[in-house]
Amino acid sequence: MGRSASVREEPVLLLLEAALDPPGAAVIRGGKVLSAATTAPSSGSGRRGDLVGTARDLLARHRIDIEDLRGVVVGTGPGSFTGLRVALGLARGLGAVPGVRLVGIDSPRTLAAMAGESLPVWAAIPWGRRRLFLAQATVAGPVAEPNGLMPREALSSRKELAGARLVVPEERQEMKPPAGCELRVAKGAPVEAMASIVLAAGSDWEQLGEARPAYVVPPDAVLPVRPTLCGNRGRIEKIGPEQVEAVTEIERRCFTAPWSRTAIEHALKQPVDQPVLLAIDDSGPVGVGRGGLVSDEFEILSIAVLPERRGRGHARRLVRALLEHARCGGARRAWLEVRADNRAAIGLYASEGFVPAGRRSRYYRDGTDAVVMSLALARGENELER
């Protein structure tokens, strides 16, 4: 069935949002919202609702056929992984109809609209029970600049938020931002906020954004524990007082901002959940790895190997030894930051199961970005489905 003249004069748009709570759908025709509805929880699950049924009912209520659609606007996350997959799958299926345009709006932009805030603005998006995704919605474009998946308690240490506005969902007002950060609360239904964005764009609604996920999701699969690769090629030891000088030299030769001798000596007095490990071969200490455990999150702070001893597996041994400490300490997830231009290190971490989880702009002193990488150490750790 082709579009009638009246439908061509009044473009019909279907809006789908399931990355944020509560999921919902809305219909816009001729620059007006005909109706919007949120989904009821799925039977038995208590989590995500029937987005497909909600959208179908809205279209039927207003006697709109799929062929009448001019566009589908979908929420692109970050947010619920399951909800995002359902909404994008439905949107792409409708996008196969000739003449239907697919458009995306990211969650930070939607949250800003829910809070009545202008761009640019920061947004903290809940990620399960213990983490959040920090992102920024800017006037430069509809896709938020990713800035990291992190434990919630780490939010208060993000100094770049001082003097900025931070939007949080209404049910997460207990989040603690750093000093000087103004907290703003997003209220109402996300799909209604999306509708306000579409209406404000007017005839430019097709330029709002691409209908693709706005973030990288760390997989929930847990890799088997891997051996530390010692044997005849070297060994891993905890740092001792007699090795402070060697560690100082390794740090000096590997980093522009090395760990000081005082800091190294202080590390000797730290508990076992702050390990400092040495890679040793027949020439003596050749590498050092540092890590720290906070609650059930472990961070690899640094890996350094002398330039002339690289390519022999020392860095990999240090990574695996630190992860062994993390597991023994009850860690459920490991994190690290690595220079975006250090391809060798990124490749090493990726081969050990780490995946990109965000990016921090101009994180290092020379202005280079940091890639945030993450590794699940326990099953069910992602908790992406709320």
C-alpha cells in the first residue's frame, strides 16, 4: 500500500527508546506528538517490557500502516544492553521498508532533555548495581564523547567535572560527584524527551544522528585462568627491599614520569592487595608491574619492561601474575588505562582478554588520549540487564 497525499504532507515518525528506563514508544505526525507510551515489565522477568507490542499498539491506535512511516528514531545508548538490542533490531527491521529513514539519539542527549539542560552537559548513566558510564553530550554532534565505564565510587574523583553540570536519572540521585560539580536530575519518560528533541529539530530531524550503538560493551564471557609463563624463561617475584634500586632504574628508563624511589619504598609497606611484582631473568630484574584492589575491582596501574629485554614475554607474565593476585583477592573485574598510540600494549592486553570500555581525552601530559580497557574475572559481572 502506497502513501496517501495526506501522509506525504504530514510525515509520520515512530520513536523507540529502550536503553533508558522506562522503555517506551511514541508517534509523531505533522510536527505533533500523537501519543507516547511506556512498556509494562515483561511477564515473569520484571525487567524489560514489550517494546514491539507497545509500538504496534500505538500505530494501530492511530491507524498508521508501516508503509506510512517516514522515519524511525531510536535511542542508541549507553544503557540497557538488552533494551538497546531490541530497539535497534526493531528499528532496522522497519528501516528495510522503502522510504523509511533511520535516525539515532544517544542517551546523554536524551537525559539532558529530560533535565531541561542545554548542551554541552555531562551525563552519568547507571551500569548495573556498581558501575556507571560517564559521557558527554555536546553541541558538536549527537553522539556523546565516551569517557569511561567506572565503579560508581570513582565518580567523586573525576576532577574534570568541577564547574560542570552532571545529569543523572531520577532514581540515582545518590551519586556523589566531585566538589564543584552541579547535579541535575533527569525526570519523566525518556521517549517523551526524545520526542521533544525531534520536534525542536523540525525539518532537520534526519540529521540528528546515526542509528547505531553509541558505546562498546565489554563481553561477559570469562576466559580460563592462564598460566604465568614462568618456567625456564624467567620468574615473577614480589618486590623486596634489596630490589628498590633496580625498580627505580626500570621506572626511570621506561616512563617520562617515573615512580619515585620514595614511592617504591612506601610500596613495600602496603598490604597484599596493592601488589608490586618484578619480572626477573638471568640478567636480574627486567620489568615491574603494579596493581591495586578496591572492593572487588582490580586496576593494573602500570607495566614496564626494560627496552632491551622486551619481546620475550616479560610483560605478559606480569599481566597474568597481577590478574592472579586480583582473582585471589576476590576481584570480579580488572581495569587498566593505556596510551591510545601504544599499539603493542593494546595488542597485548587484547590478547589477554581485555576489551575497550571507554576513552579519556588528553589524559596524558603530552595530550595523548587514554584507552580504558576492561576484563571480566567472574561470570555475570557485566550486570547490563536491569
